[in-house]
Amino acid sequence: MKDAHAMVVSPDTLFSPRLLWHAWLDVEVALAQAQAELGMIPDWAAKGIAAAPGPPLRAVNHLEAHGLTAALTGGAVFSPSNISTK
């Protein structure tokens, strides 16, 4: 989460597995914060989720090597070349 935001974003990195995983984690943080506001989870839990570091690059590479990102995205491959601008 924090280190992904420091990453230089270009057409080549925009759809990288690393940024994809960090985007998913950002959604988890937002969900935890909303649940804490509604009293569904304790505030300390939401703060702990927000403070947790994202996965190390080595872990992302391992997940990619085993096709887990593709499995989680339904096999969709995101790249600048297959995004419609229409």
C-alpha cells in the first residue's frame, strides 16, 4: 500500500501485478474503515489493517509464478494494449 504509491506509474506499470495487489489491499483498508465507522469491527482492528504493510515484491512474484492473480481476476490480463478508450 505505502510502497505501491511510491512506485512510478507508467503505461507498463499501471496494470502490473504489484499495483493490482496493492489496489485490492486499498479496498480492504477502505472496507475495514467503513466497518469500523458502522461499529461492525473495533477501531483498533481497522487501524491495524490500514497500518499493515503490503505484500513484499517477492511474494507478489511468487503468486504470479503460480498464476494466482489470473485465477483471482478470472483469467483477465490487463495491459494498455487491451483497454478500450471508446
